[in-house]
Amino acid sequence: MIKEVEYRARRERVSCALKKNSLAIIFSARIQIRSNDTEFPYRQDSNFYYLTGFKEDNAVLILRRGRKTTESYLFVQKKVKELELWTGKRLGTKAAKKSFNHDDIFISDIFEEKFLSFVKEHQNIYYDFSFEDKRVDFIREKTKHFRVHFNIATLIGRERLIKSPAEIKLITKALSITKEAHHYAIDHAFELSNERELQAGIEYIFKTHGAYSDAYTSIVACANSANTLHYINNDKKLVDGELILIDAGCEYEYYASDITRTIPVNGKFTQAQKELYSMVLDVEKKIISMVRPDILRSSLQEKSEELLCKGLVGLGILQGDVKKLLKMKKHKKYYPHGIGHWMGIDVHDTCPYKDEKGKEIPLMPGMVMTIEPGIYIDKDDKSVARKYRGIGIRIEDDILVTYEGYENLSKNITKEISEIEGRDS
């Protein structure tokens, strides 16, 4: 668990990044309607949670930076017994003051009044430009003629780049649960009949092991379904002799895991599947070994493309000189995506990849990113030998950048061919 002292330190760092004489407003997520009068399960806005640890809706955080001091104020929904009967207990201001370390805590009902009193004393206003909400409309309306505006999401994103030990611990816990789910898939896929059954089993493991939910909609893609990168229908049969690409991770205390494994339905790879899988796995291992402080993500991308292109030539899927093929981007037909992304509170963390001058940010200790090379060959691609058609393979791990190089946080999740095939013996 992350302690309140860490949330306070985060608010202080963001406040100090504001221009002097500034006011920043960060809103909680709104309840989202699923249909008619039913709602999706509530999840707090990631930036709001990062700065507060507060999980309730109808809340606002105000950060103030004067010329010498910084202050933070939290607005929470007041306790109303009639509402709590329907929606559950609220913390309220009295209990919030005991649990959260702010300069003051108010009820949300007086946010507009307080904002108007604060704004008179500040020249610069920060808020999330992408946030669509009546409260944001109010901020825009009241400051449009005489205030300079900045996007607070940009500043918070920079802070979220480097994970604290407490954050890494939560990601590691999420991965320990995700490991059990992927091992369940390896052990039980052969006895299930369709993708949805396997998805249900994976997500059952998530919730029974303490995860709040999946970190994103699980991909369980058998055979040619794996060649749709964001396949989430998960409604096809599990076919004996085919592979299943499973991209599934859980969320534990708001921190994500993101793992892809590709396994045979019946527990045994065919020779063609082994050839492709071994090539992708070898590339993944080599790219992971390159991770260290100061290396650029684009360098990892370029190397992954070079290695996968060489592998495709070696298997006869592409023909010609590797350098020329790379220049012509022929490999992109089979490897169309990036090598990885930031991960943390969001599975695709909204941290920047470039600095304010447009220069790429190098890897630094404390960053967590995925490494996920893949090869996708459609069943109707007649330019490829029949034995490889309809095969999609991605292998993905979650990597922590350390001062010495890297740590594979998901190293205990099975991915070697011998280990996958050996689990049913």
C-alpha cells in the first residue's frame, strides 16, 4: 500500500512544477452510465488517484502555488444518509481529515465558491484540457478572459514516469496474480471449448486472488484471431493443434500488469509453430537485455525490427536483403506495432515519450515498460508457406529499468517452449 506521506510528496512535487502564483484543479472521475439507469463499476481518475489516493467520486483537488509556499485542498462529497442507503457509505470531511494530509478539506458543494475566492489571487490556471465535465466548463467560463491556462495532465504525466518502491511493489503483486492466471491457461486450455471460457477462467483467477479487475479487456485469440491485434470478441472455438494468443493482465490497488503469452491449445507446439515462436522469443530476450539507463526506446524499436526482419528472412517468409527490406518497411506487414509502452497506474501509462522540446526521453531507473515483439501472418496470406499461415505470436513482459540495467518483473511467468510443454506431464 502507498502511504499518505508519498501522496503528499507527489502533490508537493507537482505544485513546485507550477509557475509561481498558480492554481491547479484536478477532478475525480465521474460515474459512467452503462445503459439507462445502470452504471459501470466506478474507477477513480488515474491522475487524481496518483495525487490523492482517494477513491470516491464527486471530489476535487486544488493545488496552490504562491511565491514562497504551496498548499493543497481536497473537496469530498458530504455524508447524506438517504444517499448512503443506495450508494454506500461516504468518508465525509471529518474522516477524510484524519486519513488525508491536506491543508484543508471541504465538501464538494462549495467547490465553485472556493474556486472563485482562490482564483482572484492567481495569474495562472492549470487543469486537464481533455477532461469533459461540467466542472471543467465552469473553470473555462470563469477564467477565459483573463487567465493563462496550462495542461496539468502534462506535469502529472512527467511525475508518473519514475515509479517509487511502493509502486513497484504493487506492480509486482499484480504480476504475481497474473502469473497464476496465465499458468491456469496453460494447464486448462486443452479441456475448454471456446475462448470465452478461457477468458472467464483467467479473470476468475484475477478476482479470487485479490485483484480489483482486469487491467484492460483480455485478448484470448485462438488461431487466426490472433492476427487481429485488438481482438476482444473472444467467442471462437479453441481448436486442437492451434495456438492461443492471450494478452491479459490484472489491476491490483490501481496498478496494472500487462502480459502476453502464446500457447498451444493441446499443450504441444507443431514444428512450424516452434520455428516462429522460437524466433519471436529470441528477439524478445535480446531486446530485454538491451534495457538500461540512457538507452532510447526508439533504439529498442529499431533493433527489434532488424532482428524480426532477419528472422523472417531466415524462415523464408521474406526474401531479399535485410537492409533493403527494412528500408522498404516490408517487415511491417508482419510486425506493425511498437516494441512496448510505459506501464503503471494505467496499463498504457500517460507519461510522455518526449520532453517539452520534443526530444526523446531516455530510459531512467524507476521506469516500467513492456517489451512485446510479435509476428502476425494471416491465414489468407498466400505469399507465405502454408505451414505458417494463420499464426499470430506475441510475447510480452514487464520490465523495470534499474541503475545496473533492468529487472524482468514478470520473469516467473512461463514462456519457454520446454516449460510450456512440460506443464502437462
